[in-house]
Amino acid sequence: MTRAWDADPVVLTVAVTGADVFRENNPNIPYTTQEIAESSIEAGEAGATVVHLHVREDDGTPSGRPELFQDVISRIRAGSELLTMVSTGGSNDMTIEERTTGLEASPDISGVESGSMNFGDETFITAPPAGRGIVKRALDAGIALEVECFDVGHVVSAAKWLEDGVLPAPLRINLVFGVPGGIDASPEALDAMLRPLPSGTFWTVTCIGRHHRRMIALALLKGAPGIRTGLEDVAYLERGVLASSNAALVEMAVEMTRSLGRDVADQATTRELLSLG
């Protein structure tokens, strides 16, 4: 019997700070490890079960210092059961070594890019050998992986990694829309990104900027196993209203999920759906 498209609860990831948004965009973006941890825990209490992490210096400068990752993950684990995911994207001016220091904090999950792209007026480079190297380092450390895909070719490359045994099943993919230089935020773009996904893929939808709510709603109606929100992705709760916190954005996503007839995964169910022990 075919499983209903909306049978499983939705895993909600919160991206609390990022590397490309600042308090000029929203004064409530957390910078310090204490602020990032507290904002993560509050978002978990609002319904998120996975937190996607970047770290910063106290003045907001994007950082790759491993001790910052270790501190923030320690603080989060002391106050919640959230699954921790580190970015290996970092910021555009970081080396691959600087982008991968979060692995030293033993997170539950690591992101990895499966390709390069134009990023606004700059170029964000993740050469295939570098991406495969991140995968190997994470797997050797017992860290699960999520592939961050900003265009259709990135999805195709991730599927090839699975086919070639570079990545173990199940494949976890975050489909990112609305980044300047990446795929646009539209219904047609979502269909294009879904087309190459292998059967059994756990996919999450992220949308940067003004179409954030629309793309999350569309993803939920398409049966997305996961959605992502947070101040890394969007500054506004609704038009003209700055989000007061990551928790406020999570509350919005929870309300939207339930209003569309789907349930939000709890922590135990999230581990099961992500195939994490």
C-alpha cells in the first residue's frame, strides 16, 4: 500500500545566526556563544528539534574558531535535547580548513556542499575533492551528514555521491532557495530540485528572504519531510514585522505546519526519521 504523502511528522530545523546576516538586518540576531545557545534552546522549546549552527566573534564577525563551536554545542546540550548540526560553509573568505572546525565539536550532523556557486557578487568554492574530504572526515568521526544544495546540479552531484558510495544511505539533503546566484524561490524551482532526488531521500526546504513563508508552505503541501526557519534565513516574521527571536520564527512554522494538516516531529521521532541512533 502506498504511504500517504503527509503520513510522517515534519522535522523542524532552526538556523539561528548564519554568517551573512547582521544586526543591521535584524537587531535580534545572536552573536556570542551564550546568545546562540540560549536562542537555540528557546527555539527548541518552541518546536524545533535540529539546530543548524555557525559561530561568531562577540562583535558578530563570522568565525571558524573550534573552541566557539565546542562552547556553543556544550551549552546547547546542557540545556536541551536538540540535535546539533554544524555548517561547513562558514563564510566566503574562509579556507576549507577554517570551514570545517565545527567537526571538532562532535556535532550530531554536519552540513556539506556538493558544489560551487556564484554567491551574490562573489564566488563560493567547494571543489568536489574538498566536499568528499569533508564527508570522509565526518563519517570517520561518526557524524551524520546533510548535503546543502543551492541549485539542481548540486542535487545531481549529491545523488551521484550516494550512487558511488561516497555517502551512505539514507541521503539527507537541504534544498536552499532564494540565494542570489542559486536557484530562485518558486514552485517550478522546487519541482526541479525534487526531480533528481533518489527514492528514500530525507529532504528539507530552506528559503532565504521574502518568499520564506510561501516556500515553506509549498514544501509542506508537497510532503516535505523537513522544513527550516530561523534568523539566518529571514529577518521578518511577516511583511514589515521584524522577527523578535528564532523562537518566534519557529512558532510561525509550527502554526503553519499544523494549519496545513501536518504534525511537527518531537525529538525522538526526529532521530527516527533522520535515521540517527
